[in-house]
Amino acid sequence: MGGVRIDPAALAADLAELVRIPSVTGQERAALSWVCRRAEELGLEAELTEHDLAALRAHPGHPGEEAPRTELLTLAVTLRGALPGRIALDAHVDVVAPGTEPWEHGPWSGEIAGGEVHGRGSADMKAGVIACLHALAALRDAGTPTPEVVLLCVPGEEDGGLGTFAALERDDRFDAALIPEPTGFSVVCAQAGSLTFQGTVRGRAAHAAMRLEGRSAIDRYMAIHAALAEHERRINAEVEHPAMRALALPYPVNVGRVHAGEWSSSVPDRLVFEGRVGVRVGEDPAAARAAFEAAVRDADAEEPPVVLAWTGGAFAPGETDPEHPWVRAVRAAVTAERGDAPLAGVPWGADMRLFTARGIPAVMCGTTGIELAHAVDERVKIDEMAAVARIIARLLADYGTP
């Protein structure tokens, strides 16, 4: 990697600028336009593409959505190659909302303090965007021979992966892919899937003083909630994939929202519960849906039956053989930078599975800070962002060499 120079201060300044552009899922145009301009300033080719949203939604492989959206743009930043091969880097610019709790620094501040860049999306994963961008620019400036590399800057990762799906529908001629999600520098070769659900439980209304004349939808739901806990225990028993087996809870089942009742003195006649269920590595999402539906059905035989709907993002699981040459190449680059490169699996859905579904070996590797993603006071360490840029530069410089 001789001659390739990464400037941590320049990375921090660019990340701060990008964090200051709010890009909650569905509202990514301004952020993508900024990255496009910055890529061109760094001497890289950059192309914004607006996709046919209606056609994508009609596609049988549509990965689902949760956030409102009226447009979908992706950005491809290209480093032309002098060596055989074609590599994808994939990084999303969309972020979740900042929440309602106060931040030490504003969620869109981009504050640089204590060796960190602060703000929503700093770790998840605008740091990855900037690390990729500067790695490619440094390789270009140094004249380092590489294969062709395309950085896909995408929207819509947080609610299903529509951006990467659209980008790959347009161009999927890649030999391998790296996604710099915040993995704590572990090389992630397996990711769980996740499916979002909504259930409606019916009861029978009555005055609270005549409670026995009604049937509380809340009381009816209690057995279902217990069954979901048992379903979680079942799908986490005897986990087969070694990278997933090491996790405390590889395939979570979570009810994140419950709404019931209209009046404190009425027996509630309707309850709606919403959540997500994990999909095991190697499992067809259709089979995961069927097993979940059976768990609810077995827990509740009352009439009318519980109505289940599958809403929002549909994250299939994904995996790459840990012995694949691409995994070994990524591990070698991480080891050269950090001294160690453990293999890992993760319990969350990601765009990795959109590559592996097309037969493209893909792994994830990035900074620490996954515990800060979606949290108050999200931030990323500048030295770690620079380390990711150096890892990417080393990986691409070494790719294809004996």
C-alpha cells in the first residue's frame, strides 16, 4: 500500500459535513448530491441515477419498505481499474430519526470533539461512506493499480434495502462486495434476516363495570405474547451456523409496539401488536413466516382468529463461506491494520444478503459503535474511520496479487 495516504482530519471534516445533512430514510437526495459533488472534487467518476419507483415496487423481489418515499436515487462512484476484476463497496446514507431525548450535541451537529464525529448516522453508516470515498481517492492519487471498484451509495437500507436492490438490478456485475457497517472490525460473513409483522386481536366491548360481559383483547393477547417468547426460544435452540452460535441471541423476536383500547372505563375490543421476527441463516423467509403464524395460531384458537400481516422491510438472511478467497482477503487486510480479524455473525438484517442472493460473495467490516446506532449521542471515532479507509485501500491494492 506504498504511497497511499489517508488524512484523518480530512475524513473527519467530510463526515461532519455529511452528518449535517439530515437524511432520514426516504429523504436522501441532498446527502447523495453532496457525496456526488465531493467524489468529483476528489477526482472520481460519479453518477446519480433516479430509479423507477413504481417498477421496483412491482418487482417480485421487492425487499419491502416502511418509510414514506416519493423518489429513489442511487449514486455510483467509480475508480477505473488496471487489473482484472470488479469490486463493489456498498454504503447507505439513510439514517433513522434522532428520537425525542436530548443529545449532548445536536443530532445534526456534525460536532468534532474528543477524537470523534458526533451526530445521527455518524457510525451507521456515513463514516463508512466517507472511508470508502477517501480510500478510492487515495488509491487514484497514488496511481496504485486496482481492479475496477464501484462505490454504491444507497438510500433505503434502514427499512428493507430498496436502494441496494435497485442498484443491483441496474448493475450486478461484481466479483465481490464489502459493506463497511460498524462491526467492531470483525469480518461478518453471516447475517440473520428479519421480518416485520402486525397482528390484530379482537375482543368484545363492554362497560368496565360489567367486565364479565365483555372479552378483553388485552387479556386474549397475553397468551399470544407468551407464545412469541416460546417461539424465540425455539428458533434459537441448536443454532447451526458457527458464527451465529456465538451470539447471545442470534434470532430475536421482539414486539415493539402495542396499541389497545379507547377508554379507561371500557373493555378493549381490539389490540394491534407490531414487531419483528428473526430469520435463521439458511432459512427461507416464507418458512419463517409460516412457523411464526403457526405459533400464533397454536396459542389462540378463539374466534375471530388473529389476523397477521407482514409489513415493512423483508430482510432475508445471508452468508458467505468463511473459506472463500474474498473473506480471506478481507481478513488479511484487517489483520495487517489491526493485528486480528475475527469472523463473526450478526443478528441484524443488512444489505449484505442482497449481494449473496445474487451469488456475489460479500462481507461486512467497519468501525466499532453498533451499540450507538439508532441511539442518542451516536458518534464514531475518527482514528477508526481512518483505519477502515486504510483497510479498504490495502484490500483493493492487494486484490488479485499472488
